[in-house]
Amino acid sequence: MADKEKKSESQQVSGSHGGQSGSQNRIDDAHRFRYIGFEVFPGKPRDLFKSDAERQKLVEQLKEKREKGEIIRDHNTLLEERISFGERLVLAVACLIIIGSLFLPWYSAYTETVTETKPGQTAPAAAEQTPVGMADSAEVVAGLADSVAEAIDSAALADAAFSDSVAAAGEQADPGSAIGGEQVIHSAVARKKVVKDVSSLTWFGALGALGSVGGYVFSSGMLALSGVLMLLYQLLAIALPVFTLYLLFGSKEKGDLLALKLKRTLKLNWIPVILFMVVFVLSFFGGTYSFDAASMFDSLGTSYGVGALANALSWGVFVSLAMFVMVAAKGIEI
């Protein structure tokens, strides 16, 4: 019942306004100003122009613009350049870094060589530590010893029992050296040193080695799938930056057309990032080699996995990956 009364009242009000003459307004200028401005300027609105001359000058400028066909106001954001010089510079530097990464090592592997240091070998520092003025018969050759050498003069010992104990101690010790009638007792042990012989391939070297290395890579399950994905990654590493540089500085398209096309191209830089992540996930599943990888390179291990992938990838891959992420993220801002 109340809804019907409200509806009838609204119809009566609208009818009464429709019957009024055009000269009579429903609201005055003060109320209109407060409604549009949401009362940002409370109270009575002030005049927009300081004088009639200022108002007339603005009207004349607007008339001149209309006569020229200019209908967009000054300082309109639609007239701003979609791709600024700073954005062009950042994208160009990132693309050049990706191209530069092609000359860095992309893949590497190494073999380990174990060498031993014998106890009889002496260090150069031992001669420097010999006190000045020591008799030639008392010179002591220092090796890789962990305990201090102790010289014992058996001729000066009067007690036979004490001499026997010294002799027994000399027999139990590691082989020493006798200099000038003195016996040096030491506990030097042989130490092992591992030397890595690293072999690496650049982007160009990896493509050139497909004929030889590719036969091994593409014959082993998950390793073969990872090899195909990394090959696609390599091709995109040269195609995407070159095409992006062409759009930035060589394309004939301007304005919004160039911005939209560049935005679509920059989104393609997520593809190599996704390819790398897929290769990383596949390495967790791993798989056995169809060849004896350990006999070729120790870094490859006995089976394909995360460790083998981490040892095989080098700086070029990670530098290009970082730039791909940067360029793709920059495309969101355009």
C-alpha cells in the first residue's frame, strides 16, 4: 500500500515538472554546483574567472581550437606517449644483455683428478723458519708434520733403560730422517687434493655441438625431453630480443598500435621462463642415462637429476633468464 502511494506521488511530481515551462528549472545553480562537486567547495561558489577579460580570452582560444578541428583539451592523458624514452631504454638494455649472454658459458661439465702430497715433500716456509746460527749438523728438514720434531742425543744418555725406551719410541713413530746423528720423529700423512677440469659451451658452441653431444642428450628419457625444451629456450633467446629491438627502434607503427603490438611481444618473454621451470620440475623425476656418463664427466653422475642439471647449467642461462623475467614484467606496465 505504501509502495503504491510513493509511486503515485512520484508520478504526480514528474507530471507537474513536465507541465512547467522551460524557463523554470528544478534546481538552481548553487545546488547543482554542490551536487556535482560533492560539496568540495561548501558554501556559495566563487566565480571561475578573475575578470571578464580573462573569460573572454579563454572563449576566444576555444573558438580558435574548434575552427582548427581540435576537440581534445590541453594536457590530456590521451595525448601522452604510451612508451616513454625511459621505458625504451630499459627494454633495449635488457635485450642487449640477453644477446650478450650468448657469449657466456651456457653449459659446463667437469672431471675430477685426485693428487696426493707425500710426507717427504717439504714446504718452502720450513727453510725460512730455521734459526740463524744453528750448526750444520743440527739442521732439521720440516715436512708436512703435525707434531714438533724432537732431537735426542743417544750418546749423552747414560741410563740404558732410558735409551731403550727412546729406541722403542723411535720404532713406533712414523718414518723420519736422521741428520748429523739426530733422529727426527714426525707423524706426517699423505693428503689428497681434488682438481676439477672444467669444459664449457657457449650458446653458439651448444648449437655447434648438437651433432656430437645431441646423440647422447636426446637418447635418455627425461634428459631428452629437457634437451628439447632447452633447445627451444636457446632459439627464443635470440629471436625475442632481436624482434623487440626492431619494434622499439625500427617499426613504422606509432602510438597505440605500436604500444599494443609491443605489449603482446613482451608477454612472449614468459615462454622461456615457463620452459626453464618445466625443465627444473622434470629434473626432480630424473632418469637413468643410456650411456656411461660418469666415464665422460664426473659432474653428470650416474643418473639424471636436480644435481646433474645444476652442474650442467652455467652463467649464460641464468643471466638470460633474469632478463626475460624483467622484460616480461615490463610489458605489464605498458
